[in-house]
Amino acid sequence: MDTNTFSQQMKRLDDRFKGGKKTPDSTIRLYYDVLVNIPGYAFAEVVKRIIISERNYPTPEDLLQGWRIYQIEHAEKMISEVPETDCEYCNGFGGLDVTKDGYYKFLVRCGECDNWERTIPNKRIPRWTVKQIEDAGYWIHKPAPPKKRDIQRGAIKDMIEDAFENISDEDIPF
């Protein structure tokens, strides 16, 4: 994404969440370093959704999560020469949300597959295997969002049915 598009979208966020007060340039540079590989047209859509749905100024992680959702919803626009492989850790996304304390999260490229080559071309983002994450005292904060095709196949319905499979009517207090 070019800096002009990025600046325009960050100004929209400032207008919505900070009443027009400008975010410091040093913070803007940090955001840009993390978000530079998101195409401008997609970033504008992510910002639009955040402005509509959120109450607080988004973190870089919030914007990356919006980008992941955008990729799932617009899979036909995502062109890649690297084929997607099934990965139980990143669910095909290529990235993992990692945390040590449950509050501060960051993104690493999945070291268990090569899906990151398709979705996270920024090689400055570290690539860790699950063993490296655990050995360093971190844990995967949450699983990657489900693929659109999994949702279409009824994966959520199956998960709900599985959750209530062993519960009898006597176990429900109402």
C-alpha cells in the first residue's frame, strides 16, 4: 500500500475515534511497518468496517484481523502462485496470534506450513514453529479464523451439536 492511501485511511480513523486529533508520526510509522503489505483498496474496506463496528481506536492487530477477514470473504480476489495447504495450526492463513500474558498479542508466520508465502509476504515478521512458541514460553492466543468454505460446510453447526452432545435435559438449569 502506498503511503498516501495509508495516511488518508489513518486520518479517517483519527476523525472517527479521536475527534480529528492526529496520531503521532512515530505511531503512524509503527502501524505502517506492520500493515504495509495490505493492498490500499482492502485497507480502505477494513477501515470502513472498523469505523462502523468498533468503539475504540484499533490496534495494528485489529487491523490485521480485519485484513484476514477480508481475505476470507474475498478469496476470489486473492491471487497467489503458492498453493494453500491444510494446516491445523493456522487454518491455511499462514499466521498465528501469539501471546505470553494474554494481553499483548503479536503475529508470527506459521512455521508448520508455507501458507505464509501466500498471505504474509513480509519477511520481517518472525516465522516460528509451534515448538519454538512453546519453548519460548508463549502460546497461540486463538486459532486462526475459520475458512469461508468451512463455515459454508456447516462447521459451526457441527461444533454446536458436538458441544451439546453429552448434555442431558437434567443438566440444564432452566
